[in-house]
Amino acid sequence: MAVPKKKTSKGKRNQRHATWKGKAAVAARKALSIGKAVLSGRAQGFVYPVADEDGDEA
């Protein structure tokens, strides 16, 4: 089992946590932007399924 040799400083721990939180914020902003693009019909650069509204299945 791996054991760290020395204690990680609070600064390094906080820096790692801030990076992790920052990545989450960027991903959330991007997801919201893509969602808005899909709803407005401006979506480009990716493929998403379009549901058939007929409802006729044989």
C-alpha cells in the first residue's frame, strides 16, 4: 500500500482543490452553453440524437 513520505502542505492541498473546483466550473459553463445552443437550434460541431415525433412504429 502506498504511503506518502511527507505531509502535504496546506497551500499545496488548497491549490489542488482550487484546480479541481475550477475545472468543474468550466465544464458546467460549457455544458450550459451547449444546452442553450441545442435549444436555440444553433448547435454546430457535435452530433446529438433527434427524436422522431411521428410515434408510428411498425
